[in-house]
Amino acid sequence: MTASPGPASTHPASTGPAATGAAPAGLALSGAATRGTGAALQAALAAENAAIYGYGVVGGQLGTAARNQALRDWTQHEVARDQLEAMLTSLGVLPAAARPAYQLPFPVHGTGAAISLAGYLENRVAAAYLGIVVLDNSRLRVWAATQARACALRATTWLGRTVAFPGLSSGSGRAAAAGPSASP
Amino acid sequence: MRADLRRRSVLAATVLTMPLLTAACKGVGGLGTLPKSGPDVALLQGAIDTEQALIARYRLAIARSPGLAGTLSPLLAQHREHLARLTSMLIEPASPSGTPRPSPSASAPAGSGSDPSATLAALETAETDAASSLAGRLALAPPALAQLLASIAASEASHALLLRAHGAAG
């Protein structure tokens, strides 16, 4: 998802759980600050904010059961966003604020497009977490890899297929599809 | 095999992530003698072994349960992509890309007999174990390899999810 502001669209519901507001255990980063760390965390935060916005659009296009799944995934992205903000704060870096709206990568009308958008968002967020995996801090690496895995699992649940390299540009782009789709 | 590999090969990833200035100073001729390449190559070789074992498991599973080919072949193809990408990080590949060399676990049963549900369950476990194994190598890997390992581990975790969904549906 591009970061440029787009036309106002469905905003995510405002009924999410309270922010955790704390960095994951062992990931309070004071004293470990590097410019690269801050930039990678900010990039992941930007991707999470875009996904949170995007899931609001996704949920608005789905029936009840699928919308509940979108809400669960949206909540997970909110938790990750809060953790990223806490990590940046512990670095002494001001977390970048979310934009009021984001340009969608393609028109989203109907269930199929909404599910495609969810898969797209998850891959973008996974890519941002892989930007943290290259840092030297091994705890941060492992945490970011766990987040990238969570993105891949959510994408597979939505799309009913897997990719060879979640978050990385794939050589062939071939996907392995499930027979009975795991998506709602 | 590994000692031989250590002598003759260096990680392409290490080369790519080294500062340009360092590369310029040492020149290509100096790269083959970098002592730090040993652990990295061993780490990469471990990941390659994991992929080759998975490929062998999938081939065996498809041979035993041809009815699962539609489900398993796309996943097998993705493992071949994993192997090719990992092998490409060796300047001097350990074996031709996509051609698994024999490994101790290659003959491990992918399931009991040709029971499809047992086959799916065994593969699901193998995928989960492989994802954990790759994730466990992250901390020590050079940056580009760490990124690749994280992506492959995520892919394999999603394979396990898909296999579980098939098992439940089947």
C-alpha cells in the first residue's frame, strides 16, 4: 500500500481493545539505539498503520463471519502497532503518526477484492518486518521473524494458498492453493 | 563434505552485505580466505539440508499417495524454490540446484503406508519442525541470509497451516 493520502474511505471501527502500550519482553531498546533500528521500526509501524486502515476497508466488504475474522486480524495488527510504538519510544524516537487515509492498491468492491486486499496487506507488513530481521539485535530479529510468520499465516487463511517467500519478491510468484479454501 | 565446502566456498550473502569499501580493498581474490565464512556456510548448509529432506519427504509422499499430488505438488514446488534460493547464496553450490543429494532423513517415512491423512499429518509436523529449525538459525546468520531464512520459515509455517486445513477437510 502506498503511503500517499487517498480519498476518505471506511475508517476502521473504533471499538478495538485498549492498547498494550508496552514493548515485548526484552525489547525495550534504550541504549541500543541505531539509526537503522529506528528507521526499520518506523517502516514496520507505517506498514502496520496502513494495514489497520486497510482492514477497516476489508471488514466493510464482508459478511458477518468473515468480518469477525477481519476484526481479529485487525486487532493483532493494533497490538503489533502498539509494541512498535513502545519500542520506538524506548529508543527515544517519536513514533510516526498514522495518516488519516491511505491509497488502496486497487478498487475494493465485494468479497473477492476485500480478501485480496487482506492478502496484499499481510505481504506488505511481512516485508516491513523482514526489514527488521536484517538488524544486529538478535531478539529484535526473532521477534520480527515471528511477526512475519504471523502475517504469512493470516494471508494463507484469507487466500487459501501459500507463497514461497512471504514478504520477499518471489522468483516465480507461483502459489500453492488449498482445495477447500481456508478463507471464510 | 562440510569441511570441503568451508574451504572452497564463501557466502554470497556475506559478500553482498559487506561494505563496498571493504570489498574494494580486499578484492575478489581475498574473499576465499575469509575465516568468518566457515560458520555462515555451515549455517547455510544446514538450511539446505533441511530443504532437501523436505523435498525428499514430499516426493515420497506423492509416490505413496498419488491422490494427494494436487495438494502436495505446489508445496513441493515452493520447497524447490527455497532450495534454489538458498543454494544460490553459495558462490560454489554444494550440489546442482534443485537436485537433492541423499540425506539421512530422505528415507524417513512421510506417513504410515499410504494413508493420506497420516501422510498429511506427518508432513505438517515436518513443516513445523523445519520452520522452527530455520527460525532458530536467524540470530547467527548474516543479514541477507537471516531475511531469507525468516521468509522461508514463514512459508513453511503457512504450509503446515494449509496441510492441517486439508487434513481437517479430507
